[in-house]
Amino acid sequence: MRQIVITKIIASLFALSLNSWIGEANAQTESDSSTLFTQVWIAEPGDTGLNRWNPRQLFEESGEVLDWNAKQLVFRRPGAKTSTTIPGDHVVRIEPRWADESLEKIHRMFFERQFQRVYIEGGTLINSVKDKGLPLWQVQVILAEIVESNSALGKPQLAARIFAALAKSKGEERIELPQLLLATIPLPWGETSLMDADLSTLRPFCEEWLASDTESLQLLGAAWLISGVKRANAIEKLESLARTAKSPIVSAYARVQLWRTVPPAEILSEHLPRWITERDKLLLPAQAGPTMLLADRLEKAGQSNLAIPEWLRIATLHADRYHLATKAISKASGALRSGGKNEEADQVQSLLDRFKIDDKIKK
């Protein structure tokens, strides 16, 4: 029976994966053919839950974006005299009409997976455009893509420090980043490849962030300190953020990071249904990291059969999160092979072909 279930899941996921890639290609084509306005994809109002595999309906808008933060996205539709305001955290994707060609160039590099160039050239660009008066939200998008590029390159400690710069770029009103950008926060979503030397380098920054007045930085610092000598302080901070953080995603991510403190033996009996519910309440783009951690905890509980669908979920619904998607594919393939399901393992492993990048670029 379990063999049949896994096979059906893989078949469904390949269909989802194909639709996802086709949709991404079509969206890119549409974006290229309509460059006069920023395109925005907005989540259907109401419950932010996900009915397992089926994302909620999305609405597409286009126009001139005047401002975007966690509270609101303000834009003016083509030909309109007045602006329209929607909740900023309902935005699940945005394709800007860039105010500067140099920003657009970095953005294209990111989608072409030229991650090393995004890091180097993007960082240089950000320093050079400070006095150009460019829209803050566009600079923040580029910073988020630099964060993601370093995560893809296997440099979470560098990604964390760049995210700190992103989190501090809140403008005069000091409003938190929208969920779509906050979701790039490089938290330890399960196993980390950081060496002790890297952790030692990162630790002083984490202690500084723990004392920050920016909630997302407190979250970042606490999450990385939870496995070290500051564990008690880190857990206390996460528990505090889970209860009192003003940002819904910071509060949710703090609760998710506390999953790491639960003994594996207690996961199935006491926590799993609640964890899934908590994950599914997040905006879809914000679910990638929690899904990875959920799969990691299930694997540690000796439940790889339950972890496999979660890894495959990441590979299909979150293919844009390169470092998480590629790791999820490898984990799912390995678990299937360990269970003697070699044919299914080969099918899943073949998904990595969609994620290849030039080795010269990656190094």
C-alpha cells in the first residue's frame, strides 16, 4: 500500500512540477512583453491556509508601485488618477518595472542562476546607488536576491549578514519588510553545513542581532544561537517573539524554530498535526523553510516515509528557492533509494536537471 501511495505522490508532483515550470516560463514571457508597468500577483483574500497541494487563487494587477512594505502595497493602475492600496503581505510575487537598468540586470542574473555574479555585482551596485533616489522597495528586492544567491552558494553565514542589511533598510517609518522578502531570511531550516569556524565567525553578529530593536534580526540571531552555548537565551527570545512579535511571519517563524527543541520521540504523538496547521497558515512563499524543517524533524523521528512528500512539496511548489529545492530533491531521492524504491528515486533525482548552473559561476 505504501509503495502505491509514494508512486501516486511522485506522479502528481511531476505534473505539478511541469505546470509550475510552464507557468514560470509564461509569466517571464508576459513580463518581458509588458515592461511599462510593475506586475503584482496577490493572494486571494481570507484564510491564508493551503489545502495541502492546491494553492489559493491569485489575482494579477499591474501599474506603478508607489510603496511596498509589510502594511501595504500602494500602486496606481494604468490611466488611473488615484492610487489603490492592498495589504502588503498579500503579495506573493512581484515583477518590477525597474527604475534603473542596473537593477534589472542583477534581477535577470538572479533568475538565470548566476548567483556568484549577483553577489559580487549586486553588492557593488547597492553601494553605488545609495544617492540615486531609487525606490526603496526595489533596492530591497535586489538585496533579498543577493541573500538568496549566497544561500544557493552554500554561504548561509554571509547570507545572514546581508539579510541584516536588508532588515535594517526600513525607511523613515521603520515598517517591517513584507512577508515575500522576509521569507528569504536565512534561518537554519534543518541540517546546516556550517563548520565550527563559520559558526564562530557568525556568533558575534548573532549576539548583536539578539539585542536589536528589529524583530526579524532578533529572530535571525536567536535561530543561529539555539545550538550553541547561548541556547537558553536563544530559546527565551524565540518564545518571546512567538508570543509578542508585531510581524505575523516573525512570530510564526519563531514558533517554527522552536520545533528544533522538541525530542524526536514526541513529534508524531504530540506535535505533528499542529505543526502542519501552523505551516499551512503561512503565505505560500513563506512555507518553504518551515516545510524543510518539518521534513528534517520527521526524518530525525525515523519517519522518512512521511518526510518524502514534504521534500517533494518543496521541489515543486518552491522551485524558486534554489538551495532548499535542490537539497529537498537529494534528500527525497536518498530516502527512496534507502527504502529500495530505486525507480522512484531515479525519477526524483532527475528533477535536479532543472536546477543545473554553470560550475564556473557557482564557484
